[in-house]
Amino acid sequence: MWRSYLGGVHPVSYKESTRRKPIVPLETEPDQVIIPLTMCSGGGAVPVVRPGDLVTVGQVIAEPEDNGVYVHASVSGRVRAIEPRPHPWGGSWDAIVIDNDGKDTPCPELPEPMDWSRMDRDEALDRICRAGITSMGGGASPTHLRLRQAVGRVDTLIVNAAECEPYITADLRLLQERGEPILKGTRALAKVLGVDRVVLAAESDMLTAVEALERRISR
């Protein structure tokens, strides 16, 4: 059922340059990656690697401090330094610098995939915690904490796919190209929260993507 509401700011949209472009990998991999130790507003993380160490993709390179999150290597290679680097929030924050070896060697200690249809809630929340997942908003709070706080207190899961920025089409492309994983993740979150009702919030210029999801749901 489509619903709309009045109010808010509605800037002119300039999304035509990217809305029809598919998601593609970078043409060339970065020679070096810089991974901040502070990934969320709740706290930072303490490195568990040192300069000179070899790391693999998905390996934990820092463990949470206070209400921080686990930090993982996004490439395989060698740790060059742990030092202050420019941070998206402004200023310089401690970060782990990794020289990329270009091999994308996966971490041998990655956990096996979960069967979300039969999962235990505490096990699922622990897996989300160890994955270092944060919200996408400005506060970037740890997702496992937000879910724990919501269990038993909500009756509806709202999936925010509305892009308020007039140029960005990331959510649009994800809905169109990654519909099945999005639905799978949504069902898993609904199971963790114990809710039967899920609402997808989107913008009026994303109707084709939403309709594609509806077709998947109705299969």
C-alpha cells in the first residue's frame, strides 16, 4: 500500500547522471587503505595488530573499546603504520594503514554462514556485534546495541531506503541490483526483533526499484 505525507524540505533532484549506472568495482585497487579505529559514536577500538604484521581480508585488526565496534581488514597485505590520519568526521584520528598486496586473501578464521531461519537471537546479535556493523546515519551507532534496545519494544521494522541527498543514488541501485540480499537481511532483522510487520520507506522517484522488490516478495 502506497502512502505519502506532507511537510519537510524537498530540494530539486539531480540524480540522472548516476541513477541508470550499475554498481561496478573500482577499475584499479588502491595500493594502500586507511582504516579508522573509530567507526561509531559510542567509542573506538584497540588494535590487535602491529606494524609489520600480515593481515587477510575480514581479519579482526582492532577490538571494541567502550561502545565501539570490531574493525576488520578490507584487503590483504602488511600493516604499515598505526597513526593519526584524516577522519571523515573532521580532524585526525588513529587509524591502521595497510599496504595492499592485491591478492585479497580471505581470513581463514571467518565464521561459517548462519542459517537465519533457525538462528538463536543471542547468537545472531553476537554475530552482528563481531561483524562490526554500524548504522548508516550520522551517529553511526553499533547495530547490535540498537537491536538489543529494540527487542520487545517495537512492533514494526522500518527499512530506510529514502535518500534525502539530491545527488546520491546508492540506495536506488542497491534496491535494483541487490534486492534478494536486502530482503534476506530484512527478514533476519525482523526475526531478531520478533516483529511481523516491515515497512520499506522510499522516495517517489524510486518506484521502479520498489516495484522490483514487490515482484520478488510476491514470488
